[in-house]
Amino acid sequence: MIALWLIPVCCFTSWALTLLLRKYALAKSLMDIPNERSSHCKPTPRGGGVAIVLTFLSGLTFLSGMGVMSLEVLCALLGSGTIVAVLGFADDHGHIAAKWRLVGHFSAAAWLLFWMSGFPSLQLLGVTIQSGILTTIFALCYLVWMLNLYNFMDGIDGLASVEAISVCLGMCLIYWFAGTPSLIWGPLLLACSTAGFLWWNFPPARIFMGDAGSGFLGIILGGLSVLGAAASPELFWSWIILLAVFITDATWTLLQRFLRGEKIYQAHRSHAYQHAAIKLESHKHTTGYILAINVLWLFPLAMAVAKGLEPFLGLLLAYSPLCYLAFRLRAGRMLPDKC
């Protein structure tokens, strides 16, 4: 019965909140001004991702009260998501030094892992890596990278929203066919919370997500993948496969810039998706192609891994063509100014 009205209520709530936030941003001149990282030319309201934050956290609290979500998961996602969203919101309104943002990000990741009792054991190529200090360090770095890479990849209209929705709905199907339907609620709620915002962010965007929304999506997606790993190691690798476009682009671009001695913390415009948007001359087409990759290529592989395919083989099949695509698109090479 919950599902019958949870989807439309969350979608409408997110839609309505985004409308109010757009009016607020226009009134307060909270605008995203084009810079060296931008793929747009006109100042555009930002901060709409707060609608995703408020809708998801409210829905999560309700699900916990109904007994659908455990108190531990509520505390993990509510606490870590709030920390990241507040930091992002403050940075959207002013500026927070990178070192303090990083402290906040690691604090959010540590909070999440504390309430989820650490990171579970992993299996790859028949080797089991037991839960312990190494997996905890890996999980901290993984969660912090997830929330930052999501911020990096939020650079063209609709992309971050479409990625979150397609990945979450894909995992809902995988959870259903893998016999773990109780795990569906988290990704379903996040997909619905993002869908209402997408109405306003679809190309051409009328409002941007902002750091509050993109960082929040990153940490929550990371947290949901940790929750999946606790049920089955294969489900964690399914998450990693579905997120392959974002992980590949952000990681490849960062490594290329690092190897050339560039300041990796500075704003830039050199991601593969930004190169693709220039070649295709369309944010909408670029986002559409990435959606097609998620649905037609990555989802079947993620499903196969959840149903027994060796995770390493699934990862190899998922990431190899994406790495080649990043290479061909010259990810990591700065594009000339758009405007």
C-alpha cells in the first residue's frame, strides 16, 4: 500500500520544493555564474538539489517510523546526508575552504559507517577480504570519492539527476530478482525524490542542483551501496557497475590532470561528458546517450553479477569500453571557453 502513494507524493513534493527554491534563488540572486568549469553560458539559479535532500530525508524518516527502514539505516543516511547537504548549501551561498569541506566529508563518511557497523567483507576472484581496518579505510575513501565525483559530474543539464534515477531504478529491479525486496525502498525513494527535481533541471535547465544536491546524491548512493554489500557482496559490485559511467569519467579525468601536474582541486572543464556535449552540441543528447549506456549495457551486467557472474568479469566488461571511450574523448584535456 505504501508504494501506491509514496511515488507520486515524493515526486510532487520534490517538484514543488524545487519551484519554491527557484523563486528563492532568483530573489536572493543565488546564481551559477559561468566559469572555467561551466558548460553553460547564462547565469542560472542554483541550489535546487535541496528539494531532493528534504524530500528524501522526510520520506526516509517516514519509512523508518513505519518499520520499513531500520533505525540504524535511518541514522546513517540522515546524519551523513545532512552533514554533506549543509556543507554544500553553505558553499553554494559563499565559500568554504577545500580542507574544511574534506574534513566534513570524512566526518559524514565515518558517521555513516559507524551506524552501519563498518564495511562488510568483500569477495573478488574467489578471495574474501574480511571486514576490518583495511575495508574501513577503503570504505571511507570510497564514500568521500563518491560524493566528490558526483559533484564533478554535475556539469550539464539533467545528467546527475538521470544518473541517480536510472541507477536507483536499476538496483530496485536487481534487488527484486535477487530475492532482497526489502532493500528496494531506499533507492526507490531516492529515484522519486530526484524525479521531481529533474522536471526543472531537464535540458534546458531552469535551475541547477548545486553542491548541496550533488554531494548529497553521492554520499547517499554510496551509503545505499554499502547497505547492499551488507546483504550480499555481489550486490555491492552491481552498484559499482551501474555507477561505472560516473566513476570512470571522474577518476580517469582526475588521474590525467594529476599526471600532468595540474592542480586537481581547481575548477576545470575537461571531463569526457563535457567533451561529448561539445561534439554532440547538445546536453540533452549527451545525457540521453549516458542513459542508454546505463540501461542497455551496464544494467544487464549488474544483473548478471547479482545472479552469479564472477564480479571481476562483470567489472572488466563494464569498465573497459568506458575507459576506452574516456581516452577517445580526451578526458582530462581542458576544453576552450564555451562563451
